[in-house]
Amino acid sequence: MSEFISLIKATLVGRQFEVVSRRFGLYGNPETRRCIAERLGIRTSRVHSIEMRALKRLRSAMSRRNDLRDHLATIFRAQALEVAR
């Protein structure tokens, strides 16, 4: 897992890694956009924008790295199931 996080960290820039890691709970429990916004002192719309750019960047990286794509797909699927509950 730490290898996977290193790959994500190397792909994302600026606040993107912090937002994505908090949003999808890479180091613990996932957080809402509102919680992340309060922690970073920015608006929730800005958190959303950063998250969308980061995901776009990761999708682009996934097209080049199959192992990254498999890990991300697993995490996002699990996250989607948790959110749907």
C-alpha cells in the first residue's frame, strides 16, 4: 500500500494529494469536502475543484500504469459502496 501511495504522491501536485488522501481515506477515515475545506481554510467548491483536477490527473497516469489503475479502481469502488450506504 505504501508503494501505491508513493505513486499517487508522485503524480499529484500542490494540495491535490492532501485533498485526495483525506477525501478517500488513504491514511484513515474518509472526510467530507466540508471537513477538508475547514481544515485547509478554503471553500468547499475549491476542494471540489482540486479533487476533480487530481482525479483527472490520476486517470491520465492510470492509462500509463496498469498497477496504479487497479489499486485506484479498488479503492474508488470500495469508497463508492461506503458512500452509498
